[in-house]
Amino acid sequence: MGCPNTCSFCNQRAISHTASAPTAEQVSVILKNTVFSHGNTEIAFFGGSFTAIERDYMLSLLEAAQPYIQNGKASGIRISTRPDKINEEILDILKKYHVTAIELGAQSMDDEVLSANERGHSANDVRSASELIRKNGFELGLQMMTGLYRSTVEKDRQTAYEIVGLRPDTVRIYPTVILKNTRLGELFQNGEYVPYSFEECAELCAELLELFEKNNIRVIKLGLHASETVESDMLGGFYHQAFREICEGIIFSKKIAAEISQSGKITVFTAQNAVSKAAGHKGCNKKYFAEKGIYIKFKPDKNISGRNILIQKDE
């Protein structure tokens, strides 16, 4: 709802698992039946362009959430919207209703890619809206897509570099999923759109994950949410329930390879919560190095954090 046009890749029914938007009354029922973690829960309105929906309807949804902000069960409201549907008047309204975080669907910072995918806004709209959001004290989130029609790996990298320059608090990276009943699906089926290989996409997303993290930008989502609807409507592209884990495994693989100079048996120590990621999805890193004559045991070390590793050569 609220979108003035349909983007080439969009089948929102499949992505959001629903065919109709909730009423304010339904929002109240959902929140009434929600178990809140006091002070750490946000109420989020996602799935369309929130600030572009009919104004009275938008206000009714925000009103339905207010009791849970006022009693402290929720810390604030998070919304997603289009970059060209942000202005000072809208931001004043959102402040009044305790919206604390605004995510913009940037998707690309390349105007040719935006136009080819029928986004209906420019890269400059993203820049202007991001500046307004930050200036008004909201948490800024930016969403980007990799592998769009008419994009390239280098254009996707450039989008990521530009996003870093906009200094968002959070980022979501969505590798393009090609869905039925979309313009992109038609382009894919007639051969006009050829997506990246899965390996190329995963390598790129692993690189972007590191880039954002090195710039203190939290990547709060990497890949579409798990969904049977997406799986059934998918024609191609990059959807995997463990996509982030795959990308993190690639990062670990490169770290290990950079520190190993010869074959043999080694132990790789890493953070306790990172052992399975270091071993790779379904142990793929372990298998990869074994094929090269390097036999690895992965063990946790309480003194190691993040994706840091310590390698010990075994006898």
C-alpha cells in the first residue's frame, strides 16, 4: 500500500505472506496478544510505503500502537517507506507518534538501475531523505538490493560505498529474488535478465557485510525472510534460509586461507558463538580445506570475539 507504482521485482503478497493490509483494530488485537520484552521491542509497520498510505489510515495505525509505547512495553515504532515520501511535515507527525526508526528502500544508488526497475525515485531522493531523517533525530535504516536488472557487481559495490557515506545506523541487504507475476520474472523468462551466479552473489554479499560492519553499520538482515510463499513463487535469484550463515562462512574461509601456508592438521579457535560459522554452512569450509590437505578442528575460545580467529598447528 502507498506505492505509486509497481517495481520490477515486487510481489508484495509473496514477500509479506498477506494479500490485505491490517485495520487499526487488527493491529490492536495483534499487539494485545504479543509477548513484549520490556524496553527492547519495537513495533514495526513494514510491507508497503508507510508514509505514502492514506493519511487517516496511517494515523489510525500509529494510534493503535500508542498504548504500548506509553506503558513502556515497546521502545518505539519502526517504519519502512520510499525515499521520495519523506519531508519535514511527515517527520513532525512521526515524532509525535513515537516513531524512532525509519528505513528507506534505497535498493540502488544508480539512477539507471532505479529507472530500469521502475522504482519511481532517484538516488538523490535517497540522499535528501537520509539527511532529513538524521537531522530530525531518527534512527536511519537503508535497504539495498544486489543483482537487480541492469546492475553489475561494481554498481552494487558503489551503492554500498554511497550508503556508507550516508551514515545509516542499520542496513538490510536483499539479494534479488525473481518472483512470479512480476516484470522481472518476465524479463528472466525471456532471457533479457540474467542474474549473477549464486557463488558470485554470496561472495559479493560477504564483502558488503564486512564493509558495513567495518564502518559500524549494523546489518540487521541479509536475504529475504524465510517463507514458504516466496519459495513457491520463486523463479530464480538468491533465496536461502541460511544465506547470512553462508556469507559469514565465506568471510571465515578467507581469513583462514590468509593465515595457512602449508597442509597438515590445524585447530582454528574462534568465538563461542562463531564456531559453526567458521566451519561453514553444513561444514563446507572444513570440507573445502580437507580437499587441499588441510584438516581443521574448530574450537571455541572465550577470549576471542567477533570473527577473529587463532590458528594452532597440530602435531
